Amino acid sequence: MSFPLNAPQREAVRHTSGPLLVLAGAGSGKTRVITAKIAHLIEQGVDPGKIVAITFTNKAAREMRERAQSLLKAQGKSDVAGRVTIATFHALGLKIVRSEAKALGLKSGFS
């Protein structure tokens, strides 16, 4: 792995035995860890369509998406970057509700 990570960050990136919650203060490298983890999971053969990264703000989601795309492009895997779901809690919730609108008794294209 060629990411500039410290020992706890590397441990978080390499953790693959189940879900992982990354909590840390501002400027501590959370986005770097999460984007490195996305790339690591894809390297390990995980289907990019099964990877979800959730954040709180649109700005953070955009930054994370850009960094993940850049990192994957550098690894020659830019074609899979768009299959990874990186979103806010609200955007992911809306995506799920829209995909299950019929089951929820909603019309498609509801607002």
C-alpha cells in the first residue's frame, strides 16, 4: 500500500473482517483513511458496487468522491470509481426510498 498513513490509519485501512466506523477529529486524516480503504477493498477483489462511504455534508461527500476517483485512477482503476457509493446520510436515504418507492406505496418521481 503506497498511501502516506500512520500505524492506526493503516490498521483501519487493512481491517476487512466486518464493518468499520472511523471517528476522529478535524484534520486527523479521516478522508485519507476512507479513500485508501476504498482502494484497498477494490484491490482485495471487493465489488465496488458493494462499497458505501457515508458522511454528513455534501462538501465532505464531494471531497471524498474526488479523492477516491483520483486514487483509483492512479491505480489504473478509474472505470470502477463511479460504482462506489459515496454520499451523505440524507442522499443515501433518499436513494433507497426512491429505489423502493413502489414497495413504500409512493409514486415514482415523488417529491
